[in-house]
Amino acid sequence: EVTEYISGCKKGNQKAQKALYEASAPYVYTIIQRYIFRKEDHKDLMQEAFAKVFLKISRFDIRKGPFKAWIRQ
């Protein structure tokens, strides 16, 4: 499922980007909450995190590890 979204994202498919965001956002938000205590910053950090994800998605390689590990970086 997530690998299909990633494949679509690599092709620039906006529906795949939305699906990947929706599938990954709770995980990313949990990480942000652990490290950033000011709730006012959470939305901005989510935007920044996913901007980087979509910018660098072409670098993701499933053979090097799971997506969750990659996105955590």
C-alpha cells in the first residue's frame, strides 16, 4: 500500500502524495510531539517534514530499509 503511494509520488502524482501524507501523518506527528513541546510549532514542522519527504522521495529505496525508518531521518 505505502509502496504504491511512494511509487506514485516519485512520478509526481498528487493523489499519491495525498495518500502517502494521510498514511504517514499520524506517525510523523507522534515523532514531532515527542521532541517539540510547543504545540504552536507542530503544524509548521509537519509542513516542513512533508515538503522534504516529497522533495527527496526519489532517494527512497525500499532495499535499504522501511519507509518509516527513512521518513524518521
